Amino acid sequence: MLVNYKESGYTPLNLAMMFSLKGIYAYRMYELLRMWSNTKSIINYTVQELKEFLMLDNKKSYNTYANFKNKVILPAINELNDLNIEEADLERKKKIRKR
């Protein structure tokens, strides 16, 4: 992970804020968002990339997007926003299938 930080730019984490988080997914999401905080731009991740970062790629209960969104992503984003740690929002971009 340190090698990735050196390539993308290191951003220190605020330990007091990290320890105030209750959910493990909010904790990991905070780490992810802090890596990009110096860019001030919109970050795009695929569902699979988020699952890998949150270490959920092998959990079958989160195979459906609805379960993953409602039990992992939204609670983590809400916790971060409630504590005013990071400003995060979810926007889903669907791929249109050609027939």
C-alpha cells in the first residue's frame, strides 16, 4: 500500500477522526477518500474496485448490487457525512447494453 501512496501522492490520515468512526467500511472508505483529497475532483470506481478495496470481493452476500449499496456503501457514506469528515456522495452510472 505504501508503494501505491508514493505513486498517487501520500495524504496523512487524521487518527482522531479515524477512531471516531464506528463502521469498518466507513473506516476503509475514509482511507480511500483521503488518498484523493488533494485532487478535489470526482472519483470514479467500479463496483468491483470498491469491493476489492473494502475486502468484500469474496463475500457472496454482497454479490447483488442492492445488498452491497444498502449494507456497505450508503452506511459508510452517511457516517462520513454525519461526522463532517469527508464530503461523499454516490452516483451510479449504468452501462447501456446494446441489443
